[in-house]
Amino acid sequence: MKKILFYISLLLILFVFTASAKDFKFCVLGKKGTVQVKSSKSKKLEDVKTGDKLFLNDNLVLVEGSYIGLVHCNGKTIEITKPGNYKISALSNTAEGKKTSVLPRIADMIFHNVSRNNELLSDKDQKTQMKSGGYIERGIGEVTLPIISPLKNHYINKNISLCWNSYHGNPDFEFKLMNRFNKVLLTKTSTDTCINFDAESLKLEKGTYYFWTVNLANDDDYKSQEACFKLLTDNDISLLNDTLKLLQEELGNDNSAPSEIVYAYFFEQYNLYDEAINAYRQAIKLAPDIYDYVVLYENFLTRAKFSGR
């Protein structure tokens, strides 16, 4: 009897969860001004924040001069700039229609990462880095040089650019590039905090990871952590372009800031951080007064910097 009651309770929980999941329609990517939502449960207007989820029976209210950018659970995007009352059910009907295959996967990534609780750095972290002049103290006599480039990056072209933070006094840096057998392929000493090179001139193989570090030229103990990158093979690029073409067809002619955020997440899942950066910058260019998109860009840079995926 207890077993039966347990399974009935479990089924009820699953039913309630499934019903709630079906009602969920949009995630807020960015907003400006006074944007409020009235849910069927609260019956009162509440301020909308980036990362909020909007449900089927909710109603949006925008005043003059306000803006909201939304991504639907199927990946389609919507921008609203005109004041008025908007039913989420009606907006959802607008977003639905043609079946999508690439967009829902990207929408899941967005729902997972976009949150009003996400912050690039706490005030304490910012002050620590400002005091240390761009380096991080890890212990007595031990300093790590932070790199700016992602820990793991993929490239679709031969032009490689790798960067790291400056260090007080502008000393000489020593850059080292190694293959997977730890053989040094390139060493360069410079005061610059970036290095650019042609992968073809170094005869780097496609589809293979290469590793790099940077340290102070006069002290090997002051160094960065190890990072890596890979040149995509021709077959990888062909498959990527096919998927990108399908994504473009699913988004249609939507030349908006929210759609550029979708493209940014698409490139991020393939570790194509240069392309993702371009998409974020385009989103900010299209909606320069929406600070939330700047925050999304900064959060992406933090994920890229610490991502070892």
C-alpha cells in the first residue's frame, strides 16, 4: 500500500512539473525602462528582470520608452519597443509556427546561463585585481598571470591571436607554444600582451590541440596557466556551416539584438569564441542603450576565460 501511495505521489509531482514546464514560454534577455508582468497567480504587476521566465497566462505591460528582448522556448526571438499590454500567449503564437531543430538546443543554453543573479565579478574581486595590477596573488612568492584569451578556443581560419593581462612595470613576457607532446614549437619574448601568428607558417595540423603559456621573461615562476586551441578540420567547418545555414533559416530575417545573442550562444557551444564575440558586439551595436546585453557579453567573457570544456 505504501508503495502504491509513493508511486501515485511521484506521478502527481511529475504531472505538476510537466504542466508547469509546458506553460513556460519566454526568457527575458534584456530590458530597459518600466517593464512589468502580471501573472495569473499574483494578479498584481511586478517588475521584470533579465533572466525572468514568462508563462503562458502572463501579461506584459510596457510604458513609453521601454524595451524588452525575449527568447522563446523554441529559440525564436522577439523585441518589443512600443508601449502597451501584451499577452504572452499571443506572443508565443507569433513565435511558434515553423518547426525548429537547432534553435531549441540553443534556447536551453540561454535559459541555463541567463540569470539575474549572474555577475561578472563581485566588488571584492574587482578591487583585488585592481590592487594587484592585473595579476593574481596565489601565495607567498607565487603570482599567476591571468590570460584574456579563452582557456580552450577553436579557430576556423589560420590567423591566431592570443592575449594575456599586463603586469606592473611593463616587463618582458616570454610566450611558449607547444604540441601535445610538450615539444616547444614557438618561443617569443616581447613587452606586448598579445601575440599573432599564422598557423600555416608554423605548419600546425588541423584537428589537433596546441598548448601555450606565458611568463615573465626574467622569472619562470610568474606565469599563466596553460591554455589550448585547435584549428578545425575542413570537414568540421563544412558540418558547422551546414548547421549555421539551418540556424539562419530558422531565425529568418530577424536582424535584431536578441537574434545576435542567439548566434553568440551558437558559436560558444562550438568554442568559436572569436565569432561569438563578434555576435555580442553586433547585439550591443544594434541596441546600444540596453545595458543588459553588455552584462551578457561580460558574463560570456568570464565563461570563456575559465572554460576548460
